[in-house]
Amino acid sequence: MPFILASDGSYDLQLNRFLRELPHNGVRSWHSWKSYALDLLTWCRFLQEHRNTTVWKATRADLIIYHQARRGGLAPLSSDPTPDPSRAASISAALDKFYQWAHEEGYISVLPFTYREAHYLHGHHFATVR
């Protein structure tokens, strides 16, 4: 089972609890676990490096800037040197599953964005969907 360490080497109990629970939440493939972990790691590093925030405090505005970074509008992401546009939907789905879980578990009080918002941003559609 993959896990994520913070830049200071600490272990985020909640973030890694999400990864440990993936098999019980319908994500059965080891390859999918690895993809989820890499997607979350990339998102966490982006938030830290470019937005000075954490995965627990992310907003829709962070997602918009993330999209721009993945499309080459900002300095390259150190954790994502070769973004693959074909993976946009799976990244959106991973972030959505994570934030739905975090909300249900009480780690966040408001969802920072919806799957549809994330999917539209990564899919080149910039309409706001609520």
C-alpha cells in the first residue's frame, strides 16, 4: 500500500488513512492505489509550493491555478515534470474521492470544489458548475 510523507518527513495520519481505506471504498487495484497516491502527492506539493496552503485548506481558486500549472501556465511542478493531459479525468476523480471522504470523515467542513468543476477545468471547459 503506498503512503505519503510530508516534506519534513512526517506522516499525515488522515491523508494516509484515506489511502489505506481505498480498497474498502471501491478502489481494488494496486495500480489505482499508486495512481491515487501520486495524484494526491502532486496536489499536496503544488499546494505547498505554489499556494502556501495544505490539502486540508484547498479552494476552488487553488484548483484553477493547479490547472494552469499542469497546462504550462506556471513554473513546472517539481512533482509533476511531464503532465499527461489524458490523465485529467482520473486526477479529477481522485481528488473528488479524497475530498468526499474528507468531508464525510469531518476533516473538512466544506468541499473545496466538485468533481464536475475539476473535470471541466481539466477538460478545457471553464464553465462554473455548482
